[in-house]
Amino acid sequence: MTTAEAEAPVESGNNSSSANQRGVSRVLAKLSHSLELGEFYEAHMMYRTLYFRYTAQKRYQDCLDLLFDGAQKLIEKGQESSAADLCLLIVDTLEKRGSQTGDTNNFQWVPWLGQLIRGLSASTVERETLIQRAIKWSIALHGQYGHPVLHKLIAHTFWSEGNIESARHHFLLCQDGSLCGRVLIEISQNKGFHQEVDLFLVQAVLQQLSLKDRKTAEDTFTEYTRHHPKLLRHEFPYKEPLVNFIYFLFRLIDMKSVSAFRALRKLYEPSLKRDTSFQKYITKIGVIYFDEQVEHVHSGPSGLGGMFGDIFNRLMQGFDDDDEEPSRPQRRQNANHELD
């Protein structure tokens, strides 16, 4: 092979690369012009054209930078549907690029995606799909339920819109028990009845334990019981039976005694029937923390004698003390409103 023959393919490749670059430059120029003229549909189509070119060439970072800038510009111009489409292309590009060893850039995209989601109004049809896709992408970074920071940002978005139920769902997954406790206090005070003050806490803690997130569950419990103004007591023993149930449950998890767990559940069975959803969470907690076999959930002795009595005598020491004077919490200023 001659030198000229060896160099020919390289020259052809260089020419092709230069042609591609010139083509991209022309599209970028047209894109900028379309945005200036308010021709947003044409601009949107050019963003998509560049997305296909960049990803075909595996120029993922260039593609991400372009799409992020474009989504922000279209949001500013009120073109939220087109912006949401670019956001979905961002997630698609992140999935195609995949995680790279030693690369923290993927984690930087968690708050950036949160920022874009917050920029889209609740009426944007594609936003829910974007949220689902972003969480699915973040599962690869952080495990089964997605990145907690992303959940926190999404929760704040729903909260600011008054979508309390969706906000609560994501706050439970943000792994910030102190924040979750404060949010639950505000929901309880604004949306609940006085007799439901314990139900808001118990459901949240059981859900967090079912997600194998004990630390967040304990932090949520601590925040809520210390600072909720409608709880009759703010330290053990509590006046609300279900709050005492959770207090004992945390301690039994350390003991890992399935028989004691069954005895506790039996003792508080009347109170636990107040919410039909509790049983499924308690069943899962039994499997996770006590190695309980699901088919034997209701087996075992019905009383609290023998070993069970010894365990509960220790746990319930002081439980019967009658403190008629409810203790008052040392409330922090704006505890229910500083949700950051």
C-alpha cells in the first residue's frame, strides 16, 4: 500500500467530519435566528435535529448542554410543551451516555432536572411523564426508589402548587426525616381532624419502615412528636396509643424478636384497625425486620405471659403514669413553614 493510499481514508474521514461540523454550525445559526424571531416550532424541530446528530456521533455532553439551554429558553418564552420535549430528550441522552467511572456529572443532573421540572407548570401534559422518566433514570444512580434529592425537589414543586398528596409521597422518599416530620405537621394541622393527629405520623413511619429506611422513619417520628402542638404529650409515654405502638416498634426492631413483635401487634390491634392500610405495612415490616413468614402472620400465643410479659414489662415501664398536665413542646420559630 502506498503512502497516498494509506492517507486517502483519513482524508475522507476528515472531510466528512468537517462537513458534519459545518452542517451543525448552520443549524445552530438558524436555531438562534428562529428564537429571535419567535419561530418556536421551527426552533424546537432544529433542537431535535441536533439531538439526533449529536447522539449519533456520541457527542453526549454537547447534546446535553444544548438541550438544557434550549429547554430553559423555551420555558422563559412560555413554550412549555416544547421545553418538556427537550427535557425528555435530556433524560434519553443521559440514559444513552450511561454512568461513567469517576464521573460525578450524572449526579449534577439531579438538581438540574429538578430545576427544569419546577419550571414547568402543572398543566403541562408531558411533565408527569418527565417526572417518571427522571426518577427511573435516577434509580440507576441511587437504587430502588430513585435519588432522594430528586424526590425532594419534586416534592417542593408539588407542595408549592398545593398538590399535598403528591408532595407527601415524594417527601417520604427524600430521606430527610426532619423535613418530612415538619411537612406532616403542617398537613395534619391544615387538612386533618384533631382525632387524626396520630394517623398522619403512623402511616408515614410504617411506609418508611416498609421501604427499609429506618433512620428516616425515626427522624420523622422524633420531629413530629416533639413539635406537633396537638399531641397531648411530647415524650414517652404518649397519650395516643398508636404513637406508643411506633415507639415500642422501634425498640423491638433492635431486639429482633418475632414473638414480641406479634405480641405488640396483638396488644394494639384495636387501635391499628383505625386505618385499613396499616396491616399491609405491618406485614411487610414483620418480614423485613423480624424474618416473619407471611403465612404465619396471625399465629402464636394470644397472651402476653412468660417471655412476652418480661419484654413488655421493660418496654412499658412508666407507661401507666398518669400525667394529666400535657407537656408543651419547645417550638422552633416557623417550624412548620421552613420546609427547606
